[in-house]
Amino acid sequence: MNALDLDNFAIEPRPLPLPDPIIEGGTPEEKLILTQTHQASFTYLWGCLHAAYAVFIGDQRASDEFIRWFGETNRDEKTTILGHYFETYIYMHNTPITYYLDQHSQHPPGTPGKIPEKTENSIVIYPDFYQLPFSGITSQIGALIYLQLQLATTIMTRINGIEDCLELAQNSPMTAVSNAASYQYFAESTLPMNFGIDSIATFGVEPRTHATLGNMYIVCEYNPRTQTFLVLPEYPSYLTDGYWNALPPEFENGFDSMSALQDGRLRVTKGAEFIDYIGGNQPTIPQPLTDGFSQLREEFANGLDAMAYFPSETWCYITRGPLMSVYDGLGELLITETEISYEWGALPDAFKLGLNAMDGFDHEPFMVIRNGRYVISEELLIFERAPQGFLFEIIQLPEQPIVIT
């Protein structure tokens, strides 16, 4: 691995494209789960890059989990850790991985997979993989990252098991830096949504906030004291396992924007199309954006960056780059040919260039998000607070033991 130039290091605001995996053997359901987890693990690797770099530049909000799994590290050790995640991330971006689903070979109980000795760019998956939860500590995502790291880098298994890895971090950080399981547990403890999301909306009979990134979503509750969201324990999960039943195929790998509208429907956009969920979890057929927003300006016809309905004004805002249009809560045009900088001039300059997501909630503040940073307006859409990061807090559940060889 070549040394990283961390003084000039930059990470994409969204994960790079990922080649489709090649999967040999298994049932259609097993192949689908593995394909979804393959994509999600790549998103988690992208999140690890952001988290590890945040530690490197001294962001204390990222340091606790980092120290938990790697111990008190020096600059060179932090560089090595970030380098291993980066090398794996770039390897996955450039290399189609072949997974072999092995139903018959003898292996230690609780072992989800291994790296075969004589086959390049491949991973063997055992049935035990499918007994793991999708996310969280000791998960399908973590198991894949553990194996992908050993496929792409020189790190190896030195110590396994949560308690042993915690002790290793305390007593021998230098060894933890080369221990594959330590990387797995840090990855599983890192929520990639804290470094960027695709869409966010608050809806439901008991309104809760849903945020999406790639093929995953989280459900959370707002904490006005900390101005953050507490992620409910069973998340992240797949989009296809959630509220959005019967998603059209082109929506399964991620949304561009979503918002609850005035009449209670949930609108989701992807590219030049949208779907609505009206009074249930079955969507309408995909329709052109021009059918959902009257007199839609030409720049918006191929996709939206962000969309949010603001209940106290009964206005719906949509954006594309620095451009903005304003509609009523049912999609009828109110204001066109305007810009973010004109409507919300107090926003930091970077936010005026474009938003990733925004959400307006009943009885709670309005929020705009760009590349993992967010600004909250308590009232009247006046954005005077400085941008903040780490919007989402996760609850660490009791960990389950796992064996990986």
C-alpha cells in the first residue's frame, strides 16, 4: 500500500460506483440478500473513510469508537488504519467480487465465510452468514467487510471476539492496527448516514423521521435537547424491507428525495420519476416528475436533489443544484425561477450551492443537509446557526458472539 497524503486527502461526498458481484450457488433469496449486503458494506467502507479521517483531523465526535477498537494511536497508526479502509474501498470499486455459496464444506460453527487460497478476487460464504443480523455489531455487513479487508490488504486475523479485541485496543494498539476483527467492529459501530444521506422525511401515524442512503434506511426520533436524531435499534435496514413495499426496481438502490405532502401522501423521487404512497405502503406506478409538479422548470425535469413540505407554511420546496422552486402542498406551482441563496440567504455559502436533503417537521425545526453537515432553523426558516455534523446517534445493543476464521 502506498502511503496516503493525508494533508491533501479528500473523500467523495457520495460512494463511488460499485461493480455488481458475481454469485455462484445458493437460492434466489440468498443471492438477493448477499447482493444487497455487498452494496451496503461498500457504503459502510465509505463511512469508515470519513470517520477515520475525522479522527485524524481531531474531530472528537468520531474518536470514542475509534479508540474503543484501535486504542490510543499515533499519527502513523491512524494513517495506516485509514489506508487499509481506503485500499479496500478502491479495490471494491475497481474489482468485481465473486462469492461462492458453500453449503457443504466443514467449518467451525458460527463462521460466515473465508478467503479461498487459490482463487483471486473471491470469497466463500457459509450458511452461518445468513443467521447474522443485517447490521449492528457482529452482522452480515461486518462479516463481509472483515473478509473484504483481508482480500484487499495485508491485514489478517490475529484476535477475534469482542472482549478480546477491546482488550487488544487497550493493551496493544500497534497489534490492533493489523487485526482484521478490530476493523470489522469499528466499521459496524460507524453509521455512514452521519457523513451523507440521499433523502429524509418525517411521516407516519406516530411521526418518525426516515433517512435513506443507497439501498439502506434508518428510522429515528428527534431529540430537541441535543438537536440530533436517535436511531431506533433495529436499523439500518434494506429499503426493500421497510415501509416502501413493492418498490419499482429503479427505486430499490436508493432515492433522490422524499417528503410527506399536505394530504398525507409520501412522495419519493428517483431520476425523472416519482412514486406516491397514498394511505398505505403500496406505491403508485412511476410517473414523470412533470406530472407531479405543475409547470416544472426544465432544469428539474431529470431529477431533484432535495424536497420538503413545510407544514406551518403549507409550502413544498424542491431544489436542484443552487436552483429552487416552491409549490403548495399538492404540487401546484407558487414560485419558480428562484434560488436557494435568495430564499434562504442566511445559509452558509456551501449550502447555497445545493442540498442533499431537507425536512420540515410538525412542531420541530426545519433542517437542510449537505454532505453530512446540517443546519437547523428553529422558526421562520431563518438559518443562523453554524453547520453541524453527526446528525444521528446510534444505540449500542448487547453484542452477540461470532466466530470468523
